[in-house]
Amino acid sequence: MPKAYGNVTERLLKLEPGRSCVITSQRRVDYSVARKHAPERAWRAEAREGGWVVTRIR
């Protein structure tokens, strides 16, 4: 059965609290699918040259 979300969402869901990952995209990070699968989690994103640094804050 295929997974219900893409690579970016998978990376967000695997992040441990306090850890960060780099997402190379020019568009803002969309958390809607990640929130459906893990509503208790929260992330913060900072724009960097060439992408976003996303940190899980809880």
C-alpha cells in the first residue's frame, strides 16, 4: 500500500524534538499533512539561502 504523504512530510514526522533538517524548496513548508498525522507536534521554519531549516519544537 502506498504511503499517504511525501518525502518532506516523512522527514518532518521523523524529526525528534530539538532536531533540525534542511528542506530545499523555494516555497514555504506546508505542515497540513504532517499535522493530520501528528497533531501534538509543532515545527518552526527559518528561510535560508536555497531552502528552509525546519526544527521540531515539540
